[in-house]
Amino acid sequence: MVKFAWTNNLSVGNSIIDAEHRNLISMANDIAHAIETRDCSALTQEYELFENWLTVHFENEERIAQAIGFDFTHHRLAHQHLLKELQHLKDGLAAKNGTLPDSEKNIYSHFLRELLTGHVINEDMQLKPVLQSHPYDFKYG
């Protein structure tokens, strides 16, 4: 199993968002590990933790976007879509009692990572040009 790693190419130019993205990537790796080792108990816990953190992250991103005057309408819809996709993935795993045949393990791990990186690259990077006019450690409020 290949671990997904943070790279500077994923930086959106804000310390809060970048730190949360690093944390979410680590959590995605933990989920992939639980899938790989067929640890159903850990998988359930990791998904709950990931979903909770993702929700907090989305709220923080929206607060920062509002503080810098970024129109968040489209981004909010992308967040809602991402949460629905995550729920779909979680439901699929639950239907299989958290255990996947070898042929599907990589599909789930890859899908989760792609979901996360795709969002960062396609959506969150739109914040970067506006964030660059603020200090890296800019906080909302």
C-alpha cells in the first residue's frame, strides 16, 4: 500500500488550512491502513474521526474565505458533495461489514485519497491567489 504524502504543491498559502490538510491526509492514510489490515473496529473509528475533522475543516475554510472576501458559494457546494461522497463510501464499507475483498481494498483507499487531493487541487487552490495577499498565519475573526 502506497502512503499518501503532503507536498508543498498542496499548500494553499495559509497555515491553518495547510495544517488541517496535512492532518486529513494522515487520517486518510490511517483509514487506508485499517482497510489493508482488515481492522473493522479501527476503520469505523477512523472514518468517524475523519468525517468530524473534515466538517470542522470545512467550517474553518469558510470562515477564512469570508474573512478575506472570497465568494464561497461554489466552494460550499463542493464541500457538500464531498461529504456526500464520503458518506457513500462509508455506507459501502458498512454494507460489507468493514471488510473488503483484496480486489476492492485499493479501490477504496485510492478513492478516498483522490477525493481529498482532488478537492484541494480543484477547489481549495482557488483560495491561494487571495490568501497570498495575507500573512501565511492569517486567522479569521
